[in-house]
Amino acid sequence: MSRLFPGGVRILAIGVALALSTSCGYVEQQRVTRSFAEMEQVARAIAPDDLIDGPRKVGDAEFQVIYREGDRVYFQLGENGPSVDPYGYVWSPSRVPVDDSNPSIASSFKHVQGHWYRWSDSY
């Protein structure tokens, strides 16, 4: 019986690690969705040329960059590499966002609720 216990501990540890790794995105999304009201206040206040660069906590979520591009305000959570493939959320109150940016960048938008969309760019 004692020979099985170390293997059982390893299996339990692997299961816990797997559960944590798959739930991190969910937890982050919950923090962001709880913060939509505070994020909207920031989005309404940010001027066209403003750039909030560096970590900034808004509500329960922390963003690396916040900026306005046209009628959209981007709340960047992170990147998939140094200066590559940014992702986060977009507030777009005037219209559904579409990939109308630089042809060398593929942007994707997925509706979350109201004027909020999950966003990612791929270079």
C-alpha cells in the first residue's frame, strides 16, 4: 500500500496543477467582468491621444496599457511574447469592432456583454 501512496500524491499534484492552469483564464475573466463599470469610467474619460502605459489597476483587474483608438478603448492585459500578440478587452460603444487595422495584423473580437469585447492581435 505504501508503494502506491507516492504515485497517488503525484497524480493528485498533477490534477491540482492542471485545474489551476485551466482556471486562471476564467478567474482573470471574472475579475475583468466585475470591473466593467470602473473600466467604462476610464474609457469615457480617456482622451484620443492619451496612453496609460505601465501596470494600472482598474476595479479588480490590472492592465498593462490602456489607450483610445478611434471610438474604441483598449484595455491590454498582456502579450504572448515581448511586444508580440497583445490581448485584452475593448470598449466599443458605437459599433461592433471589426478587424479594420493594419493588413499585417489580424485582430479578433469576441462579444462578452454590452459594449465589451475580448480582443487579441496576431502579427
